[in-house]
Amino acid sequence: MAIYDLSNFALISSPMKLLRLNALMPDFQLPATAVTIGNFDGVHLGHQAMIAQLKTVAAQKNLKTLVMLFEPQPLEYFKGYEAPPRISSLREKVEYLTELGVDYIAVAKFDDQFRSMSAEGFASLLKDKLHAHSLVLGDDFHFGKNRQGNSEFLKNYGFAVTNLNTVDFQGERVSSTRIRQVLQQGDLTLAAQLLGRPYSMVGRIQYGDQIGRTLNFPTINVGMNRHKPCLHGIYAVEVISEHNSLAARVRLEHPDLPGIAGYGPESLFGAGHVGTRPAIQQQQPEWRLEVHFPEVSANLYGLLVRVTFLKYLHGEVNYPSLEALKTGIDNDVAKLIEFRRNTPKFPV
């Protein structure tokens, strides 16, 4: 199948359609579109300005709006694990773009065939497959093999092209690179300002190795759906279920252990850890997103949850022993509970 209702992909109701370009049938036809193209990692303030301009152009010319994404992101294809960490998974991008009101999202599989496409071939794809009439592009947009094409090339090919200048915040350009740096520094407030929302990750609760239970700190293990995350360390977090009430699920299983309330309706407060757990002996370290809910005992496997990062406590610590690790976790959880007690309003 080449065209998907978003209800099959992300749990929000919308008329937006998700397209997989490499799966489109030869006779597939789109309505006339206004198109913007990029990674849209983070869907930050700059991206939001791009979508606003796209919608304006589309309304003026009676076109549908379409956002073209690359998956994997090009640098992930070229550099693999050494590529910059991701701000947003594909699911998260789709959710944020849908909230902005686009009509179509087209996902291009970035592989050897796609990277070898000429500028003419890329322009033909826009015209013939995406039925693009107008393009809204960043001022430094390049495409095609060896970055041969640019906005001028597309104008000469017959497209109406609008170039959007970069968006600044506090005198600096808003970019995915800047947001990655801010998150890695633990500045969640500035990250939220650049993103236009608090930073969060969405994933399904998976089975882990149960080490937390042996330390008397059971955790949920949340799939991150990216090769590596933008942040690492210990955090205060708020967790909601994308399906239904997380707090109600916990209360139903153990009314005497309801957990600590988060800031939103039916959310839970927790101690979050993002990292590779250097204190645990592992054959092959891997990135984990784990959350410990104080005063909770419940089976939450399989739930799709959103973990919102509220406060950075400190980076990962390579404790000399499991006993030292247990003491460190105990101290961290106590500090984060104190933070929640002293912070009655959402902190970001």
C-alpha cells in the first residue's frame, strides 16, 4: 500500500495522508501541490515558519500542502552511527507536522539510488510524482547528486519558488544543530523556546533486562526509534500514554501505589535516564531511555507513551559497583521528588 491514513501511523485524528514515495504505484495521482523539502528534525520554530509560508502559498493558488521528508536522514545514510543524534523520530515528525495542518507528508527512502539521482531526476520527481506547482525552500537548499541543484535550477525548470530566510531567536539562527547542542548541554528551557514546545520523545514500553528490579528501582524501557538521542543523563520527566490515561491504568492495578502526579491530566512524574549505563557490564552498550516511577507497581508493557523532559539533574556516572549505583539512584530519585514537591507549575 502506498498511501496511508495517519491513524495507522500516529495516534491522532487528521485528514493528513502519509505517502511512501518508493511504494507509489506508477498511475498514482496527487492533486496540484505546494511542496517544501527537508529533514525537519525537531520541527522547530524555523520549520514552523516554513510550514506557515507553505500554507499561505497553497491558499493563494488553491493547492494542497505537501512536506517531503528523507528517511533515513541523509547524514545517517552517509555516516551511520557517527551521524548527528536525532531530535525527532519519524513518528514524532509526522505528529508535529500534522498538528501544523499539512495535507500530505511524503517520505523518500534515502538510499544509494536516491542519492545518485541527478538534479533533473529530482525535479522530475517533484513535477510528475508530487504534482508540485510551487515550492517553499530554505535559502541554502541544494539537492541531487553532488548537490548539483538549487532554487535557481528549480525556477528554470518551471517551478514557482519562494525562499524563506532563516528564523532567529535571541540573535542566533534557529536550527536543528543549535537545538542538539542545547539539549546536550541540559538547557531544557532554551530547547523548549527554540522548538516551540517542551522536548519529549515518544516510544513504546518494551521488555528490558530487569536490572532495575534487582536494585529495587524498577523502570520502564521506552523505545526511542533513533540511532542515538540528543540528550543523556538523569532528568525529571513527565509521562503520558498516547492511548489513554496512564495514571488511571496504574490506579486500576494498584490503588495503594498511585505514583506521583505529573503536571498534565492523568500523567505521572518520574525519574528519567538516557544513556548507555556505563556501570552495568554489557557485551555491547546500547542507548536506553528508562523511567522509574516512585511509588508505582504496574504492568505497562506495550503502551505507547510520551516522555517529556522537565529538568536536567546531571550526566551519566560510571559508578564503581552496583552498590554505589544503587546509592546514586536513591539520591537522584530523592532529589527529583523534592524538585516535584517544590515546583507546583510546569517548569518549562
